[in-house]
Amino acid sequence: MNVLVRMKGLGGHLRRSYSTKFSSKNVRQTFIDFFEQKHQHLYVPSSPVRPRGDPSLLFVNAGMNQFKPILLGTVDPRSEMARYRRVVNSQKCVRAGGKHNDLDDVGRDIYHHTFFEMMGSWSFGDYFKEEACAMAWSLLTEHYGMSPDRLYVSYFSGDAASGLPADEETRHIWLDIGVQKDRILPFGLQENFWEMGDTGPCGPCSEIHYDHLGGRDASPLVNTGSPEVVELWNLVFMQYNREADGSLRPLPQQSVDTGLGLERLLAVLQDKRSNYDTDLFSPLLDHIHQVSRCGPYGGRVAPGLEGRVDMAYRVVADHVRTLAVCIADGVSPGMSGPELVLRRILRRAVRFSTEVLQAPQGALGSLVPTVVQVLGDAYPELHRHQEQIVSVIDDNEDQFLSSLQQGVRIINKTAPLPSNHNSRPLFPAPVAWSLHRNLGFPLDLLQLILEERGLQVDQVLLDQLLARNHKRGSEPAVASESETHLDVHTLASLKQQGIEHTDQSPKYQYNLHNGRYVFPECTAAVKALFVGQQQVSEVAPGQRCLVLLDRTSFYAEQGGQSHDQGYLSRHDSPDVLYPVEEVAVAGGYVLHQVPAAYALKVGDLLHLHLDQAQRLSCMAKHTATHLLSWALRSVLGPNTQQRGSHVGPKRLRFDFSIKGSLSTTRLQEVQRLVEEAIVADQEVYSREVPLRNARTIPGLRTVDEVYPDPVRVVSVGVPVAELLDGHTEGHHSVELCCGTHLLRTGAIEDLVVVSERQMMKGVSRVVALTGEPAKQARDAGQVLAQAIASLVTRTASFSSSSSSSSTSRHNDAQRLAKEVGLLTDAVDSTPVPQWQRRELQAQLRSLQRTTNTALRKVESQEAAVRAEELLQQKGEQTVLVERVEADSLSVLMKTVNQVSSRRPDSLVMLLSHQQSSGKVLCACQVPKGYLAVAACDWAAAVCSHLGGSSGGSQLVAKGTGTSGDITEVLRWAEEYAHRSAPPKDS
């Protein structure tokens, strides 16, 4: 059965056809079914494109990213992932920014993408090369029906410098499968040795390539970048670990990681030369044609208008897929990291859509339903978040188009006049960088606009600014390896030595006695010691080391909760103490970093002493975080999702998805619900249950994490047993959580949200305090509210009174304005309830307008008095330079304006000497249209004479300087005006 899709235009001659057997949905499912049903692989859904706890990556860019803990040996031994042996999935990947960046290539050719699907199969310590090659060949030739005559395979040819032999084993496997000898090709490190990074698991790989033409010997084209012979599938055989010194060591466990790009596979199966001609893209390209003012997509890669139009089609189709997938996974356009990359992608798509395809505003967002239609069955989160995706795209497009208009205005104001010289005038690089960084103005568009005006940017300085800021935004922060990190060999060695995983149950063994928390004593034996990565039997005094105990009551940092603090003491010498600086867990082993002031050896018995105040503070804030999450979902709706959190001893932070901003009313409602739960002193229940059973609990909140099995369920107010039985009604806080919690909510004492702001479109962050700091925040809010109320009263009294002198009223108005500024700073920076902060800020903005108006009125009155006095003294003068009393430059400038309005043909400069400081204020104005002398030049000369500076225009200017006696300055200023501006009748 064939399905024909007619394209618009071209006389109806261009058609897309493909067999429904090879539709994208069927091809993807065939891959999964082949490994799941025929070869007993476990299907694992795609992880989100935002990496799980991996700061070295901007986006998930390969199928293996979510399985790195297995390969590195750090996976929690109780988790389901730790039991993975054979796995299959189709992983959403984004390659834009960071080490793997295809963004600038998208559109220029017919196969690059920022978002793509990587179908993969894995073996973790199960089968190896022979089975992997046989499975891949069988799937391609028997199930997808590819002709073996069009397939070529590559293998690793070895590298003498690295001491690596050729992978003859793989070559013989392919020969045994039946691949012709001349189609098995050797390649070196760059092509056929795969590495996770500078360090970590790696190994030789074998690639399968496809010749689109066939009927020839295409081996010379393999790995040359030819669009006719493309790499389809990469089979990676992980058997080494790259050490920090660059050397290679055999891995304790061999694994297989294979990756088959769906887009390229479809181009083969649907007999297309371009990925963009497959059914993953054709509905989008047709939709783009409907909303644009251009002809239909023609698949051209060529210079000229037609090639640029087809490039725009590909850019928009690719980028809207990336935007939809990323936004659905919680990444929205922003100003740093992956958010900044997505911002660039969106703005690039908007430019091609509006400038090249001439599509109206909103066209990009209108494509989202088509993306959801094509990909939604495989990735259902696209269906759930479709409305949000459209909203984010539309809002950001509107903001970008507005920024473009603003950017053009800034260019118009900043651009220097064209020069008659051969070289083009330079446009300031800092302005170019500011346009790009702050407004998102594309640099290539800036270059184009400048070229049209005969200008050029200062490229050398701009490149320096770009390089300086490169790592702050578009590159991920380099994760410095913690000193508590152990590599895959060391972790494997612990298992080989028979050292059991750390018993962490003591960290939960605390109770309430007479209203106080009691943390029982914990004694543990030293099972291993490490100095760096080196395992030692004894640590000498003065060395920093890692201590592995058979059991621990210390909480290792995980799940957003800070690690415990405290110290260890020797059982035989209680006065010998070892402060615990950090606690981390890897592969089920908990490591305590301590500076060993005294010797320590394996087998020693140690007593563990928690910093109980720090632990209790973290417990209170973790339980409060659960209540806050529950209250937010109760107020905003069940679709509100956690986007991140951190619990420390001083405060808690919680990020969540939200459409729009959290209004003051809703914020107060959220806080009220939490306060009621605290006052009710509800019991907090926790219990380990099988992960499968836990997922059946109604209203369970989960986040995208790998959970241990059994998993700890934390419930507030309802026993876990009742939740499992389903005999509960109403809304309750219930989450999967490994953290430490209070036993009753009353110990939280109080909770105050002191900050709420949007981190990016669709994601807000709240920061909250508990206990005594929360009460102090409430008190601070009341103190500030009373201060503002007093200021409101005094401002109203000042506005209604007019009895005092002009100088006195001016001083009073200045004091009121200054108080408004000081209180504004205090309200902005002091921890107070966020809802109250917003109310106080609104009051202060109103007060600021009132005091500014009053100050301007007083200054105008004072200026009028000064001007009248001056005019009565001086009469008619062509150049009027005089000293007046004025407390501010604003009053002085207003006085100059008053005098000039009465003497429009005079050059007026007034100076005011501040006796206490020696500061001299200067203001001047010249007649409109008067060209003999400019006000800005006059002020600049006088203020320079005073050792100060000035600014202004041809008509008016002002500045400051310093002098002990300004009599000479007045004379000098008047002489300067007469020299520069001879009498009008001369």
C-alpha cells in the first residue's frame, strides 16, 4: 500500500510517496519490537532532553546519556537501572551548543538537524561484539529489507601511538556473517574509536554505511562526507576507560552501545536522498507552505533566492521540532545555558520565517500542532504541553520582533557618519555586543545593515567580547570533579573485594521524645580509605582522605538536599576528631571526606556525630518544600510540575512550571495552605515500598529521576499504607523522596516565601525561609510597612502645606524623596513576605511619583524667584554669566531656563558654589539657532577649567567642577563666551 502526498505548486508534478510499512511510526516501532520481543531487551522510554544531573552537557545529545551512571559504575544499586542488562529505546537528542553543535549547519544541507531521534540498543555486561553485529545485520537486511549490496561496514584499524591493536575480532565477525571482504573497511581513531569525553568509558566501534545509488563499488566514498554514502548505525564496543593521564585501562565490565539515526534510516527506507523528504518533515514543509508567501519546498541546496527559500524551509521545520520538544521537557528560551541556545534557535527560526518565507507573525507557533501530530505518539508529553509550547513560541517571537525594531533604532542613533576615506567607519563593538547579548539581535543581520550604510563593526574587539562571554552562556559550565569522586575502576574494585554497599538506614533512625528530636548514636567500621583515587590501608596525619564506612548516619547530598555536617571520633580515643567536610554517594558507597589530623586505618571503629542543628534545619526545609509543592499544585492545578529544588540549612528553593506569573493573591493562598498544615502539626509518614506499588498511589508527585527500588514514599497527614490501599479522599502531599524529613509538620514553625520571580518563560522560582528566620522576615515586613505608612502621612502633610520658606520646602522635598529611595532599597533587599514586598513596592512607586512632582514644583518656584532676582539686577545683557545660590543642579538648570525664556537672545550661564564641599555647579543655555557657540562646548570649557566634566546639547548643557573661589571662573566663563561669540551686530 502506498500513500501519495501531493505538494502544492510545480504543476502537481512533485509527489512524496512512501510505503506505510516504512512510515516513521512503523519504522521506530519495528526497531523497538525487534530488540524487545526477539532479543529480550527492556524498552526504556526516552529521557528528557535536559540532562539528569549532568552539568557537562547542555542537552542530551546521544542515546547513552541517561545510562552514564551504569557505564561509570555510579548507579544506585537499589535502582531499576542497576538491573539493566539489555535495553532498547528511541532517545530524543539535541545537538546545538557545546561540543556537538550542528545549529549553524542546519538548512545549508539536507541532513543536519538540531533535534533528532537516536534509536539505540545496549548491553551492559551481557552480550558483546558478535551478537551486536548479528542483530544489526539481521534488522537491516531481513526486517527492513535493505540490500546487502548497498551496505558497507567499517572497523577500527588500530593505533600504534596508543598501543591499540586493530579490531580483527570485529572484522572476522562481519566475514562470518557474510559481508564481502572488500566491503569491510578499516579506519583509525577519529572515525572508529568512540569516547565519551576526555575521560571515561570508550572503545572501538563498527559503523554500517549505506550507498543510496547502488550498483557500484562505493567503498572510496565511505567516511568522506558524501551525501550519497551515509553512515546509518554505529556499534560501539566499550572495553576501555580513558584515564586522566590519557592512558587506557580495560573496563571491569564490557558493554555495547549502538545508535541508529531515525531520520537517516527513513531516508533510506522511503527511498529519499534527503531527510527532509521523509514523513517526519513533509507534513511540516507542506504546512509551512500554507502559511508562507513563497512557492513550495523544492529541496534545493544552491546559491540564489530559490536556494535560500528552501534553506529557510529546512531551518523552520527543524527548529520548530526542537522548540516543541525542548519546551515540553521544561527548557524555555532564556539568557544562559541551554535556555540561551534555545533562544537563539527560536530567533533564527523567526528570522527565516518572516524575512525569507514572508510568513506572518504567529506562523511559527501555528506549526506546533503538526509537530505534535508527527511525534506525539512516540513522545506523549508533546500532547500534554501543546498549548504551553505555542504560548512560549508566540510570546518569544513577539518579544524578538520588538527587539529587532528597538535594535534598528539603536543602530540609527549609534552609527557614525560615512567617511570619505577608503576605510569604512567603525561601529562600536560594545554596542554590537549589547545588541546581540541583551536584545538577541543577530550579528549577521547587524553586519548586513552596517554594510548597506558603508560601515563595519570593530571585529577584533567584538571577537574578544564574544570569546570572553562564550563560557558564560552558550557553553555548559565545566563540572569540576568533586574530591569525593571515585572512578569506575575503583568502584568495581570495591565490589571485587567483597565490600558491601554502605548501610544508609541509620540516617533515618531518629525519633521524637518529649517534643525533641533524638538522633541515636551510630558506630561504624572503616572498610576502605582513599587518598585521591588511590586505595590505602592507612592514612598518615595531615592527609585529606575519603572514608568508606560499613554504615553511616550522615546524609549524602542527593535529591536536592545538602549533605550533613559533623565529625567522626575514634572509638578507642574519643578526643581524636575528624571533621566531615563533604558526604557523597556513588554506586551505593557513601564516602566521607575528612582531613585526618591523626592517623586512620582500615578496621578502625568510629563514632559518627551529626551537626544536629544543621540536620534538623534541613529536615524542616525539606518537609516544607513538600508542603510548598503540594500547595502550589492545589492552587495552580495538577499540571504544575517541579523543575528543580534545593534544600539547605538556611533556606529552600523551588522551581516550578507556571503559565504567566504567580499573582499576589495566589501567592498568599499558597502560603496560607502551608501555614495551616504547619499549625495542624500533621504527622509525616515514610515507608519503603516496591517502586511498582508506589506508582499506583493516587496524586503521587514524581519528577524525572531514577528512583531506587524499593523506593521511599513520604506522605504528610495520611499513612502510606492507606495510600497504597486507595482508601483516602482529598488532596495530600505524597512524594517519592530519599531525603530526611520531620516526623511532624509543627517543627517547621513558620514558612515565609521571600522571593518569587520568573526564571524564564513558563518557569518560576520561589525562595522561602522557615522557623525563626521566617518570623524575622514577618517582623521586618511590619517595620517597613509602618515606616512607609509614616512617610505617606508626612508626604500628604507636605503637599497640603505652603507656609515655610522656599529653601525650607526644597530641603523638605529632597528629604522625602531621599527617604523614598532608601525605603525602596530596603524593601527590595530585606527578606520580607513576597506578597507584602509587592504591596510595599506599589506604595513606594506611588510615593516616588508624589515626591518627585512636589520636588519639581518646589524647584520651579525656587528657580522663578532666583531668575527674577537676577534679571532685576542685570537687566539686558548679551552674555549673562552670574553666580546664584542653588542646592542642586536641577534647580540651577531650571533657573537658566527661566532666565532664557525672559531673555531669549542672551547667552546665559549660571554657577553655584557649594561652600561646604567646594563643588561648583554649572548650567548654561544659548539662543535657539545660534551657531557661533554651542552650549555643550561652553560648559565643557568651563567645567574642564574647574577640573570637572559636563554634558549637553547645542542648546543647553550642564556640568560640575571644583574651586575654592569662583570669582575668577565667572570672569573666565564670560570672556570665553565673548571670544567665541562676537557681538551680533559685528
